[in-house]
Amino acid sequence: PSFNGAKVVANYTLDSGFDEEDGFGIGLHYDQGPLFASIDYINNGVDGEDDAWKIGAKYTMNEFAVYGHYERGGLVDTLDGTGQSGANLWHLGGSYTMGSTMFYVAFGQGDDDAGTEYDSWTIALNHKMSNRTSVYGGFSRVDVDGLSEESDLFTVGMVHNF
């Protein structure tokens, strides 16, 4: 249930696949008018160290929306491929909706506990074909400090709700 836009969310996962440990998460979400805000914590149950927390918000103004979140945790693999580590991640984005099409841009940065830093940016769009069907496409680039090449991702797809 929601109380004036606020609700507690929780999850529990049996045998998450890592050493047969049970994972869990809990969060507080607030959704009232143009503002959505959340704070969440998740733990996959492994060694008591593989956990993360995230705080985020979205503010909508007519056709425009701005997004942001910050995450800190140990559920991130190091960017240099040496294993799992903690990381600090932040992400800012914005969207504009024109008719049935939403345009989205975002920028983010992160650094893992091994000292590797990266920048990322995304541009995407989502077009509602009907109340149940939409198509989307986007491009993301991640630049990792110390590596000579970027990681690019193109994506296209369709969602249909039955």
C-alpha cells in the first residue's frame, strides 16, 4: 500500500546461485505529482560484502523530465577485468516527449575500487505505436580511462504487453 505517495518495497530471493545464499533487498519509494524519488538497498547474500545501495529521483515538467541517481556498492565487476569490486556510479539524464515519441539523453561517470574510471553517454528514443506496443532504439558509448578503445552498444527492440 501507498501512504501519501510513499511505499516500502522489499524482495527476497531463495538460493541466488552464489554459494546457495539467499539475497534480499528493501527500499523506500515516493511518487507524488511530478516527483518520484527512491532509495534502495540490495544484498545477494554472498560473504556479506556483495551489497549495494542507490538513491535516485525523477522530476517531470509537462513534456520534459530530468533523472538522476547515485549508486555505491560491491556488486560491480571491475572495469579492467580483474574481478568484483566496489564502485561509485552516478547518472544524469533527461527526456522530451513529443506526441507518441520520447527522446532521451544521459551522461554518467563511475569509478571502481581498483581505480579505474569511465564516462558513459546514451541517446535513445521510444515510440508508442499503441497502448500495448512500443518500439525503441538507442546508442550508448563507454570510455574507460587507460583503454584505447570505446565500448559501443546499439539497441533496437519492440515491447508488446499482453
